[in-house]
Amino acid sequence: MKKVRVCNESLITNLICYKKIEEYFRYKTGITFQKKFTLFYFKINEIMRRIQINDCYDFFAEIEKNDEIFLLLLQELVVSQSYFFREKTHFEILNYLIQKNYIFYPKILSVPCACGEEPYSIAINLFECCCHDFHIDAIDINPKAIQKAKAGFYVDRELKYIPTHLKDRYFLEQEEGYKVIDSIKSNIRFLQANLFEKNFPENKYDFVFCRNLFIYLEDSKKEKALDIFYQILKPNGYLFLSFSDYLKNNGSFAKIIVNNKIIYQKVDM
């Protein structure tokens, strides 16, 4: 009986430690694993095995003091996955709003930008509409995703949703894949940054694309994200969320319908 009690105590101690790591990660990034704790548990164990740390509390201490270990944790837990021309109706709405509001040099934020699929899609869309004067800040918390986005190199299967004529026009075929042409890349600035930390840029944008992030955030972080977007959007600026993102009524943003799709517009106080 004594051995069982010691074993149980050890298990409880470890679970408390894993919970502390999840809470710390949630505090730093806003991303919660409360409903996917088993996945979180196995991911942590895999990282600990890889860097040869056996004790959970030793690992937690490394996360807090060592930026490289935290980045490793970030890269393992954050899935930077998207695809080109995802929810392409949003790009049609973007074109309409630029023309409707006579925006001659649109400034756009894409966050999280994953491996560059969204900002490159926006840029290609604008080029196709004869809008060559624009700027996109593309930001992701995952440094590996930003590295791939800056390179602008994709294998054929990653371009499967791009029409052939656009792939021929905006990508250079290379050995084993395709690279985004320089004229598209020159309109985009890729940055590794955390939406909820001071390293996030404080520019002013006409449009913010934040799609498929809110589904991973707890409610308090959603509200904080909305406050940040309110501050960085220009008067009457627009916020694009994914069709799968859920947003409670918020006095800072008005829900509007364009082309039968919901987007949000900043309400000036």
C-alpha cells in the first residue's frame, strides 16, 4: 500500500507540473490546451526526451529562463498550417472595400500568417486587380514558419489551390518546387512576433486578417486581441476573421455583411 501511495503522489506532482507549464504557455501566447491536455502531455514528454531532461520541474525552470527552450516548445505546439487562397471570398471583399473607400495605398496586417500562404495570396489578389501599391505586415509567433515564409518556396502540393495561370505568373519553377517572384515579396514584411507582447509592431492598418486564431484562444485573450486590433486599425478599418471563428458581440466592432459574408468594422468612439 505504501508503494502505491508514493506512486500516486509522484503522478499527482507531475500532473501539477504539466498544468503549470500549460498555464505558462497560455499566459505567454494566449493559446490554450485545456481541452487537448493529453496531446499537450505527450508533446511535453517528447521534448523532454529529446533534450534529455527527466524531471518536469527542471524542464519548467528551463522554459522560464531559456528563450531557446521556450521557442522549441512553441515550435512543437503551434501548428503553422494554412493554404493559398483559403476562404477566397474574403479577397473579393477586400477588393470591393478598397475600391469603395478609395484606398490608394492599403496597409494590411496578416496575423498569424503561418508559412506565408495568406499574405502571398492577398498580394497576388491585389496584383490581379491592378493594385501594386500596398504594404502587408505578415506576423507569426513561430520562427520556423516565418523562416519558410521569407524564403517563399513551396512544393507542388502546397500550391494545389492556386489556378495554373496564377502559379505560372507569380511563381518561378525550380528544382523540387516553386518560389514566389520578387515583385510580390517586396510588398510584404515578415516578422516573428507575439500578438500579446511588446515586440508586436504598433502600425496603423486599413485591414487586419486574423483568421483561424480565435478558435485556439480563451475568452480573455480574444478580448485582448480585439483591443489590440482596435488600436492598430485606422478609423473605420476592417477586421477579417475566419468563418469558423466565434466572436461575441463587441462594442468596438460592428458586424457587417458584404457579399453575404460577415466581417467586422471598427466603431470609432
